[in-house]
Amino acid sequence: MESDLNGLLLFAHGARDPAWARPFEAVARRCRDERPAASVELAFLEFMSPGLVEAGRRLAAAGCTEVDVLPLFLGAGGHVRKDVPVLLAQLEAEQPQVRWVLHPAIGEAAALVDAMATIALDAAALPVLPTR
């Protein structure tokens, strides 16, 4: 095991439809490609696996001593404010050797707000989806 290995735990809501996860899997893949020395796990709150605790255990088993936890939510609703702290408390109790660092929901990042506004303002250039 490597010492002082940093980890990144991306946390999304989850859905019954496997296609829903594709953008989040792309984010995780891009993070792994951009920072190959970091351990990256993608976890889900419900319907999909792994869950946050299981993914956190994987990062601890990989030797991570610090893990950045990034909720891939557009807003900090009940899941981010209530569910995530409970799950992180479980990880902290099970894996006290790891420092778990919770960051704000990704939707609160100015860069994402700017990107969404840019896309919205250029909506005419987006593909059109069938409504039926």
C-alpha cells in the first residue's frame, strides 16, 4: 500500500435506469485519466452500486489516507445535508485512519453554473429530442 495516497469519492443519486449513470461514469473516467495517481470511486445513494460506504471502504483498502467526497448533485437538498453526513460518520467510525473531506454539491461551483448558463443560452444549438 502507498502512504499518503489521496482519493476522490464521487457521489451521485442513482436511478433504476442504467443509462442514467453514463454522464457520471464519464466524469469518473475523466478524473482517473487526468489524475492517474489518485484513486477514484463513483458511488450512489440508491438503486445503483456501489454505495458511498462500500466505495469509501475500497478507497481505504487501496491505502488512501485522505479522501475528497464530492456530491454530484445540482443542489444541496436533503440528501447532501442529511444523508451524506450520516454515511460519512459511518465511514469515519469504520476507517478512522482516513480523513474524509466533504465538499459542497458540485452544482454550487461557479464553473458549473457558468457552463450550464452557457449551454442554456445556446439551446438552439442543442439536439432536439422527440417528445413522444
